[in-house]
Amino acid sequence: MFDKVVDIILNYVEPDNAITPETNIKSGLCMSSFDLVCLSDEIHDEFGVVLTADDFRECDTMGKLVAHIEKSAK
């Protein structure tokens, strides 16, 4: 699932470094608020998971975000 989420994110940003579970979503990927809304929509379409602004505050790294999606998708 990590790779699929990375593929979705790469539709919005071109990071300078490889995306790892430790990558910070906002500072490491420089995602804007608009990017996060679009990402949320795609995550919902792909996995059926609704992500809120609170989820992005709590899940600040890629690893935390993917774990949240995996848990919520079950």
C-alpha cells in the first residue's frame, strides 16, 4: 500500500529525495493545502478512506499516513 500512496502523491509533487516512511508530508514533500485536499480525494477513491485535516495533523509522516489508511480501510 505504501507504494500506491507514493504513486498518488507523485501526481502532485516532485520531491527532491526518495519518499520513505519517515518523510514528512508537509515539509518533506512541500504539499500545499490544495494538494492535501486532492490527495484526500484520491485516497478516498482508491481505498474508500476519508481523510480529514485532523488526520493530516496526526499523521505527519508517510509511515503514519499509510498505517492510518491501512487501519481505516479494514
